Amino acid sequence: MPARNMKKNRGRANFYKHGDNNIIDDRTGFKIKASSSRKEWNGFVVAGNQWEARQPQDLLRGFPDRQAAAINRPGNPDTFIEITDVTADDL
């Protein structure tokens, strides 16, 4: 079979489209048309079928958890007793 009759596998972006250029997909590394690409939240430019939305949990903000008691009073000082302070009549 002559070489001139063989068709080359040119890929999906190897064609001319007026006003459109080829770019490289950041996720897959394949050549795509710029009109079929989308930009993700992290700055990657990917094909439309590879595009992923940002996880909604990334946008949540925490709130402070106040664990201090509402009424705070100091405790009583410790009282220690000696053996001689307790008699049999105290029991």
C-alpha cells in the first residue's frame, strides 16, 4: 500500500478552525482546541469533559468554639489536717 494513501492519525485537535488555537490540556497533556476548554478554580485549563467543580466544603469557614465557663469563680484553698487534729470523739 503506498504511503500517500495511508491516513495519518492526527488527533482530535489537528484541524483548522478560524479564530481558534490549540492548547495543551493541563490534566491529560493532550492537544485540544481553546474553544472546547474550561478553566478550573486552581488555574488549570482542561477539556470540557475533564472539568471538575470546586468542592463546596472548601468554601466553608469555621467559627470559634468558646469553651470557657459563663461563671468563673476561684476554688476554696486546700485544707490539710494532721493526725492529731482528729480524735475518737470527732468520728
